[in-house]
Amino acid sequence: DSGQDIIVGVNKYRLQHEDPISTLEVDNQTVRNSQIARLNSIKASRSSENVKTALSKLTEAAKTGQENLLALAIEAARERATLGEISDALETVFGRYKAQIKSFSGVYSKEIKDDNSFQKARKLADTFAEQEGRRPRIMIAKMGQDGHDRGAKVVATGYADVGFDVDIGPLFQTPQEAAKQAVENDVHILGVSSLAAGHKTLVPQVIEALKAYGRDDIMVIVGGVIPKQDYQYLFDAGAIAVFGPGTKISDAAIQILEILID
């Protein structure tokens, strides 16, 4: 963002007009329906009693630590237990891992403090705080199976240094969970980070979930690796702004702060 490191095509020598990149678009609903049909077929053809016994052994071994969990998991799979069922049998004992999301402040501002757009963004954040009586608040959400959180953390740090109060949701949230957290935290903006091609499914769902809570006043913005041809789809779904690769954090902050202030 500061321009200290030149990245050709990103912060220098950018093309005025870039040719659209053709991408393979997969209908995830069709894939999901196909997978559900296969699971139902497996469950109908297997011995439910044998599966139950194999999963019980797995849970018991997890409790006692006396047997080889891998061997028992393979045995359960041979009885046609699904991966989800095997995981659930272990989760009963071990619980599920929860990543601790931490953000840092001061790193972004240290490198870019003299930048004009950064200074403008900070002034706008201060103006908003004076008008509303509190800082602009944004939540950065990672939904679906997208486990790439480094970019979201960098963006969160940048927004914090600009003057936002920032919340970061845990990985793998559902749209309903993200909307619930945004409402509970009373944010002004919900920023969706998408790096795994789930934007056309997850963004409309989170917008509908916010409407169900009666909070369609919460602005939804989207950032990440999103084909240009999908931008209008997201705007039509209700997204206020879409920021692609190479977007300067302070420029994005200026854009959304100007919308908030207006």
C-alpha cells in the first residue's frame, strides 16, 4: 500500500483495461444435492447396527486412550460410516478446535502514516465518530470452507489503524452465524473476505440473514479474489462495495466512510 515495494500490475504499471479472466463456474447446489444423494444411498445400503457398533468403539477408545484410533476409524469406514459420523464420534470426547483470532494495531500505520489517503481516511473516521458518538465499527467475516485468513487479518489491522473498531469472526462461520455476530456487536459494516469462490452463495445468504434480524442497515462489503464479472451479481444481491486484489486499504476505508457519513 505504501509503494515501498513495487509489485508490477498491483501497485505499479497497472493496465488501464484488463481482459476478463475466464473461470470455471461450478453450481455448488448441484454438487451438494449429488453428495447428499450419495450419502443417502450409502446409508440405505449399509448395516446400521454394524456402523453403530464401530462408532461406539471409536468413542470409547477416545475416552480410554487404550486403543488405536486410526485402526478403529478405518474399521468404521469399512462399515461405511461417513467421515462426518467418524468425526462426530471423536468430537463427543475431544470437542472441536476453535481458533483464537487475534488482531494487532500499529503495524499498518507505522509503514504508511505519511500517506495522503491514509491521513484522509483517519480524518473521515474522526468525523464519523464526532457525528455518531462512537467509532465506525466493522466486522470481518470468513464464511464457508474458506480457511485463508491472513488477508482478513491484514485488512483488520489496517482498518483498526485508520480508526475503526474492528471485530473478526472465527473461521468457517455460516452466514447466519456471521449475521448474528454482526448484529450482537452492533457494527456499521460487515466485511466479507472471500478467497475460495463462495461469494455468490454466501454473500446473498448473509444479507438475507441480516434482513431477517431487521438489520438491513448494516452495510455489507466484499473483498478478496472475486472475478470482475461477478461484481454486478453481488451489487444486485445488496453488497455496497466490492474490493479486489491490489485495493489500497485506506482507499477502501475512504469509500465506505464517505458512504456512511452521507
